[in-house]
Amino acid sequence: AYIWRLIGWRPWLFWLSFMLWVGWYSIPLAQGLIMRQLFDMLPDKSASSYSAALLIGLAFASDGLRVLVLFNAMYIWNIFWLHAEALLRGNLMQWIVSGPGARLLPDAPGELVNRFRDDVDELLVYLDNYLDLSGQAVFALVALIVMLQINALVTLVVLIPLTVIVLVTNTLSVRIRRYRSAARASTGRVTSFIGEIFGAVQAIKVANADDRIVHRLEPVSYTHLTLPTNREV
């Protein structure tokens, strides 16, 4: 629901970028079909040189079109990305400063930095993945149809390793989430500790504790990285 609301904030930017990315992934299909037609013409002595030159020109044109589509897709998506980042971070800050009275935030300062920086990016990366997935799905579907028409048996044999990879990845997804949660917790501790260092620079200098602070930072970064349980994830 939140993702749809974010898309609805600038729908024309998102859907224009969506169509461009799908087009960028789909153009190689046209290039492959053109090249197939060209190779089919080689043993045909009755084929004219004009037709071959036209196909070669279309192949080069489609390649140039793909570069143009990629440039515009990146440009439009970056506009949407930057505007969405500003919106989300602005809403977070507005919620903190404009609430009735002081809002008590449950996390440490370092974890709050992650909320504004990493969590906002994660939402947009999640949305960005669906752009790529949609384009790849269109490409894969059309390519699968073409391959089945050429040789169904070879196509099915090729798909078996891909299916195994997908199953293994899904099986490991729980462990991947656990490592991700542990990495986020470690990042929050490090960021919080660095914030405390900057807030106590004078005290550190007076106590001549520079080396001890550095030695303290290392175990905060590494040795305290513990994996959460499945229930915590």
C-alpha cells in the first residue's frame, strides 16, 4: 500500500520510467529476430542484397535505439528517485518536529541515521527491483516462446539449472534476512558510537584517550555482530 502511494505521488514519472526500462530489456529480442532473419537469408541465393542491407541497418538502428532508451530511462528514474527520497525524508523529519509535544524516538541516534539514510534507500531499491524484474520478465517470456518454437527439448534442459538456482535462493532467504538484520544492528551501534565520539571530542583529548577509543571502536564493529533468531527476524 505504501509503495502504491509513493508511485501515485508522481505517477507519470514512474510509469514513463517503467515503460522505458521494459523497452530497454525488450529491444535485444528485436535484435535477435533481425539477426535470425539475416542468417536465414544467407543460404538463399534468391534473396536480394537490398534486403540484407536493410536488415543490417535495422540491427544497427535497434542497437542505437537501445542506448537512447537506456539514457532516458536512467534520467527519468533518477528524477523520480531523488524526488521520492526528498519526500520520504521530509515526511520523517516533519513527523518528528511538528508533532504535539516532544516525540520520543525508541532507537539510538545511530539507528535513527539508518532510518533516514538506509531505510529510505531500501524502499526505493525495492521499487527499482520491480522495474528490472518487469523488463526481465517480458524478455524471458518472449525469449522462451521463441526458444520453444526452435527446440522444445533443449529449452527445457536449459531451464532445469535455472529452476534449481531459484529454489536454492529461496531456501537460503531466511538466513540472508538474518544476516541482513545483524548487519543493520551492527551498523547502528557503530554509527551511534561515532556520534558519541564527536560529541565528546574535548573530553577524549583531555583524557588522552585517542588510542583507547580506536581500540574500542574495533570490537563494536565486529565482535558484537550476533545473528538474531528466526522469531526476531
